[in-house]
Amino acid sequence: MDTEKIFFSMPEAVAVVDDRHRITWVNLAMESFLGLPRDAIIGKPCYSLLHKTEEPIPDCLFRHVMESRSRGATEYEIPGENRWLKVTVDPMVGDGGRIVGAIHYVSDISSLKKAEKTASIQSERLYSLMNNIPGIVYRGLRDWSLVFIGAEVRRVTGYAAEDILSGAVKWRDLIHPDDLGFVKEAFRESVRERRGILRIEYRVRRSDGSIRWLADRRQLIYDAEGNFSYVDGLLLEITDRKEYEEALRATNEKLQALIEACPLAIGALDTEGNVTMWNAAAERMTGWSEAEAVGRRLPIVPDDKVGEFRALLARAVWGEMLSGVEVRRLKKDGSPMEISIWTSPMRDQRGEVTGVMAVLADITERKEMENALQKSEEQLRQSQKLEA
């Protein structure tokens, strides 16, 4: 095989240089690269044509190769031309092992450098985005080490991202001891079942010892064989929400205790009139247990009073607060009772009515006494008329 013909037809610019920096041979691509005919190239110092200098440049790659006796490569930008070159130099060994010259390969890598610059700019923009979104973006490996975590982590944990990425601070050590086992098991189970998404909430301990709540949203990534590779995640601080939920839970417990201890019957209805809450006093007054009442239409309403009941419910759902409305209802055993009703609408966060809270007072005895008194007064009036 004719080696010279192979080099001559290569798309890469090639030049052979002797130990005195003089060019002794070039291929067609080198002629095109230098923009000179072969006769104007052969015998000229390589630095005069490649670097436009009168002597070798200080960091001359050829000189380094001559001294090291091994291949060398470098990249440099041609001043004022926005053009990048990659130069590779292989030493040529003559008789007795003496370096007699070198083969220079020159490649135009301007397109590659432009692509690298574009990728670098995009990477910087992405990094800036991940550090400025409302949350902590991270990428983690199976051993819990992190290859990236957003700068917001300092505000939440008190530790800099660099401390966590270097391993000086381990993420698993920040997770509250009471939550660590649950977090580990949730992750292991997700990997075993090849789940793509994992959502968990847990506590972390800040550098100052205080506790913060995090919502961890993880995207689990697997390789072509289905083996877990890494996880991309987003951490959102939910401490305020958790504190609100705890305060709401405590308030609800107190309210529930108050309702259960109240001597008056208290019940709650949805907008369709189905019972959603029934306290102990309501059980005692009506004979209907909570289990029997909840989930069905108010059981104390007799069939002939359904229309009246729905009319009152509609008024309450529209936001009217009924006060002392007297109606007749039935106990579970079928005996009638007279009750007085007070209502208040229940609203959601948007202010829309979702149901009605009602307080029921048994006024049967009072009504019987009123009826008896009215009857006595009527009898008295009749007797007075007879005497007259």
C-alpha cells in the first residue's frame, strides 16, 4: 500500500517537518488550509506559515514532542479569525532512535467549539434556572450521594450545596431519625416495583437544630436493562403547611370534644340533606345512633314533613341562619317530639356552602306545658262565662 498516497488524499491537513522545523512534505488538504501552492510551502519553517512568526512560539508543540519523544496535541484559536484548530504531532524516529522530525495533523474544530460554547451557555442557563425555581432541584444516586443540588438548599437546611455535594454533609444524616426508615423503605419499594414516580414527605434537621418539613417528588430513572440508575427530584419546603395542618387538627379535636360534650343535640348535613356528623346528645334525644344516622337523609324527618325539611334546608344552604325554628319530628321508636332548630352554613376555602351545622333542642315538654296552660286558660274563660 502506498502510504504517501493515503496521506495525500486524507481530508485532514498533514505536513511532515524535519528537526529544524522545515516543512518537507504536505498533502493537498494542507495546501488548501494554508492557501499556498506546494512550492511556496516546502522548505519554509512551520512556525512562519502556521503562526506567522519568525521563530518558534514559546509553547511550541513540536519542540515539546521532540523533547518528550511522544505524541502531543493542542487546541488554539487563530487570532482575529474566530477559528479554532486542533494540532496533533507524532515524532518520527530515525536510525539509532534519533528524532528526525514529526508529522503534523491539523484539523479545523471551529464547529465543535461553537457547539461546546452553545452547550456551555445552555448549561449555565439551566443551572441558573434550577437555582432560582421555588424549590430544590437535585440528582441523586443509589448510594444517596448527590451529583447536583440547588443553591436553595442553604436556606432550607442551613448547609451550602457544596458541603452536601462533597460529602462533608450527608443528606441521609439530615433526615429526622423517626422518618429515615420510612424514607428508605419507600425508595426501596419503588425500585423493586420499577415505579417511575415517588412522592414522600418527611422532616429534616437544620444546621441550627430546628425542624423543617419537605415534600420530595422523585423521578426514578432506569437503564435499558431495567436497573435503577439515578433519581431526579424536586424538594419543596412545606413547613408552614404542616404547621397549619397540625393547628387545624388540634382545633378540630377540641371542637369535636366540645361537640361531644355539649348537652344539646348537634348534627351536620351536606347540601343534599344527608347526615355527616351526629353527636352523643343527638343519639340520646332521637334514639338514632351515629352509625345509623351518618350517610343517610336526616332520619327524624317523617314522610309527611319531607317537603318542609327540604324548604328549610334550601334556606340554610343559601346562607340563611335559622334561629329557633320549631318543627315536629319523630324519634326512632316512632314517638313524636317537638324541636327547635338553629343552623349555620359551613363553607369551604372559596366561601361556597358545603353543608349545614344544626343545633337541635327538644322542646316537647315545654310545648306540652304551653298546651296544658292554654287549655287551662280556655277552661277558665268558659267557666267565667257560665258564672256571668
